[in-house]
Amino acid sequence: QVQLVESGGGLVQAGGSLRLSCAASVRTFNPYAMGWFRQAPGKEREFVAAISWSDATYYADSVKGRFTISRGNAQNTVHLQMNSLKPEDTAVYYCTADKNWRSRVVLADSEYDYWGQGTQVTVSS
């Protein structure tokens, strides 16, 4: 059973930076894509960023230019560098993986198969 384990959340002031990391528990796990979603209190879960096996990257408009998604040394690890953080970035961030090999990365959370437990990111004003 594949588990995704996130790390790196925390409290930061507006304008600051945080780096989230996620690793799959099974070394041979080779997903088509990995990504991040987030959910703020009282809101639906929303797409943040994703990266495919070929390193194609996708971002929500709200984070473009501020967040960078990248793979780690292993294909089943992913990082999210978050710069110029805003109070509206406050949310629980979830790592996710899509095991289905497709023609392109999908942005709907219903298409992803594996989810981490979530890590809290709080940005104070």
C-alpha cells in the first residue's frame, strides 16, 4: 500500500517562504504525476500545482510566479517551494499522486489515486 508522507508546513509571515516535501513510502512506486492541492477552512479543495513524469509543470493562476514544483532525486518525491506567501495561501496542503498513465496531467482531485495526510501552512499578515 502506497502512502504519501508530507513535511515542511508551518507558520510564516506574509512575504516569507516555505518548502513542502512529499515522498512515497514504496520505492518502486512510479506515478504518472504528482501534485499538491490545498483546502482552506470553509472552502473546497483546490488544485495548486502538479508535475508529470516528464517534468511538465502546471500551476493554478493564483500561485503562478510564486510557487515552484519540482521532483526530488527519486521519481516518487516532490517538492513545493512557496515564495512571497500571502495570508490567502493559508490552508492544509495535500500531496497527491496519479498512477494512471495519460496523455496529460489532470487538474481534478477526483482523478488522483493517492493522498497524503496533509500539512498545515499558515501565513500571518
